[in-house]
Amino acid sequence: MAYLYPIWLFFAAFFFYSAYIHWREGAQEIRPFTIRERDTPQGDGKVDPMLAEANKQFVGEFNAYLGGMNRLYKSRHRSAAIGYILAGVICLLAMVFMIFMGSAV
């Protein structure tokens, strides 16, 4: 039975490392979208006002979508990290139970 302790410890370390990775991934966000100002093909510098308004509306809606995706990905990564932490704790508890049950027999 002595050979099982390092296995439980390895799995616990693996789960804690996975929790760390998911927690870090949850902190990263997709940056907001912006449209760069460019010259018109004619070179006169005039921008169609309807096109400019449509661009502003698109950027606003797309950034709202990205904000929703950022919140969703953050909650998914954080919940995965919590699950991995629980799995790591269960591995450590199993190792501790094996130690005490092995010494009691």
C-alpha cells in the first residue's frame, strides 16, 4: 500500500495545477473592438455620416457581445477551477485516510 501515496499526491498536484491554470484563464479578457479611422478612397477626407453612425452602432453592439462573452468565460473558468480544487482536496483526503487506515490495520 505504500506505493499508492505518491500516486494520490501526484493526482492532487495535477488537479491543483489545473485549478491554477483555469483561474488564470478566467482573468484574461478579450479586448474591446475599435474601428480605425482611415482616409476615403477618393482622398478628400469626407466620411459618409450614415456609414460612420452604422460603424458606431456596430462597435457598440459588438463590444456588448464581447463583454457578455468575457463574463461567461470568466464564470466557466472559475467554476472549473473550483471543481479542480475540490478534486485535489479529495485526493489529499484519500491519501490521509489511506495513511490512517493503513496504520490501524
